[in-house]
Amino acid sequence: MQFWHATESTLPREAFFIEFAATVRPHIKSSVVYLTGGFRTVPAMVKAVRNKETDGISLARPVAAEPD
């Protein structure tokens, strides 16, 4: 079984849930929003934070795969 979220709309871009995060983030006052899923490059991660689409990026799989 493969855990991968890829549709025609997500294949050409990074960050599968960035639109959702950018939509809900302004409405969440007492918590932070972290985004996960589909990031493949550091520039895309930095852009998402700088554009205030998310407060942070989850690196679960990369950290588990390459802990050093």
C-alpha cells in the first residue's frame, strides 16, 4: 500500500494542501498552522512561510528517511 496523494492538479506543483492552509490560517487566532504534504524543495517551503500561507512546514518523512 502506498501513501501518496497525487492527482492531476497536484502533480505539477508542490504543497498539496497550501490553498486550504492559506484559507484557514487567517481565521485561526490561538494556534499555528503547519503544512505538510508534497513539498520537494526548500525554496517552496520558504515561499509558503514568507507569503503567510502557513506558519511552518512539517518535515516528517524527510527527517525520518535521513535523520542526519
